[in-house]
Amino acid sequence: MITKISKYLGVILILILLFSGCATRSEIKRFQQQLDYLTESNAKQQQQLARIDSLINVQEELTRELKANQELNMQSIIEELRLVENILNDRGYQVSTLTKRLDELQENIDKSKTLPADSSDTSSNETQATVNPKKLFETAQLDYNRSKFELAKMEFEQFLSIFPKSSLADDAQYYIGECLFALGKFDDAKRAYLKVKSDYPKSELIPSALYNAAVTSLKMDDISGAKKLLKELITDYPASPETAPAKEKLKMLGE
């Protein structure tokens, strides 16, 4: 808009000078050059302003997305802890401290949509102080034995989230693989079995986890993957009880 006005004014001034006879051709040419320069500068300024507006819009959008993601992540954590609370309540455990903490976290989200950095650590410590890890593990194990595989998987996962350094952590990870296998989720089951070795390299369950991962590979028609896992088991754990059936399985696969 400003550029158009500048052009119109320049043309009018040139016409006035021409008709009045007060300007030479060189003066008119110089004036025209100055007008062109001003017009070009004005156009560049308009482009810069447009880019600035665009950058501001992008920044505002990124800020909104970041805030939304933070709120979503925090809400997800609270929902998982609520799930733990419900499970424990169903089993007769006292979790009043956890309940109080969850209510405080929810209130903070509702008020300011933010949460202090140490809140998750605090709630985790309070949960560990309230819940007996052995009882929680046995509860999950009992549900597994009752063929409640989905519930058992969820309980073992919650066990790991609360007690990641427990001596039963590798057992919980192994059971997650067993639950997924029983549910027919073979790809997820294989990953869960392999996490026993990657996350707990000293676990006595590694040979069994490798063997089950190989069996799971066969369920997905991944013969080469199964052979690789069986050979790894035989080579790395020759004294394990799983070595003999692993060799038999390899023979059946033509090895």
C-alpha cells in the first residue's frame, strides 16, 4: 500500500515539474532514480516485516505445542500412578500417601499447568516407601498364573517403574515377555525377552529369555532370526539347561 502511494506521488511530482518547466531532464532523471530507490527500499522493508511476522507466528505455535506436550506428559504420568493406586487398593495395600500426592499433582496441573522438577522423584520415593516390592511382584505373578495376562503385564510394568533396581526386576521383565507371548503379541514379546539380556546382563534368566525369543521368532516365520538367537545361546551359555533344547531346535531347522 505504501509502495503504491509513493509511486503515485512520484509520478504526480514529475508531471508537475514537466508542466511547470522548472526542471531539466537530468533533474527529472535523478528524481526518478531517487524515487525508484525509495520504492525498492520500501518493498524490502515490507518483505522483512512479513518474514518477521511469519517467524513470530512460528514461535508462538512452537510455544503452544511445547506447553501442550508438557501438560500431556504430566497427565499421562498421573494416570499411570492412578492405575498403580487402584491396583494396590484392590489388593488391600494402604496407599494414602500416594493418593494425597496424586491429588496435589493434579491440583498443580489444573492451576498452573506446570510441575516442579522434583515432584516425580518425590512421588516415586513415597510410592516405594509405601508399597512392598515382594508383595507387588507376587500379586502380578498370581494374576499371570490365573491367565490374567493383560493385567499381569500391566502389574509387572508398574513394578519395574516403581522398583527398577529391585533384585526381582529381571524376573518382572521376563514375565512381561511371557505375558505378551501368551497374548499373541509376538513382536513385542521378542523385544521384551531381549531386554532381559540388554537391561540385566548378569541375570540368570538370559538363556531362557534367548530361547523364548528364538521360539517367538519362529512364530513370526523369522527362521534366520531364530537360528541366530539359538546359536548365541549355545555359544554364550553352553552350561545352561536351555542349551540342549536349543541344539535340538537347530537340528529341526536344518543346522
